[in-house]
Amino acid sequence: MPIKGVKICGAKCRTKGGDPCHQAAMKNGRCRMHGGVFYKRETHGATTLQAIKQRQQERALLKEMKAFNKGGCLDLKIF
């Protein structure tokens, strides 16, 4: 039962009747379960800008080393 004077979410629920959600709405008009609360997505190590730049530099260095090694000067089997 909704509280008087509070906006309700109104999202269609997955009940047999398909009744609207009666939870209190957030600023965007939906409850915390239907998209009202937004938490900043945490960045994991592989997706940070620093990690991306590091991988780009490593690829460029490896490419240079392979181009330099066309004469067979270096053993690049470890890469």
C-alpha cells in the first residue's frame, strides 16, 4: 500500500496480474529495484585508461622489436 503524497514507481511487475510496483519512486520516477538508484560502475584493472595505454605501449614496443629482429638478432620466443 503506497504512502500518501509519495510518488510510486509504477513499473510493471512480474506478478500474475501484472500490477504496477508500489514502491516509493526516486528522482527519475522508478524505485531502487526498477532503475531508480544508480551506482557508478566500478572500473576493473583491465578497463582503466592507464591499463589501456600501458597495453598500447607494450604492443607498439613489441611491434618495433619484431621489426628490428627481421635480421635474426634477437630471440623473441619468450614473447
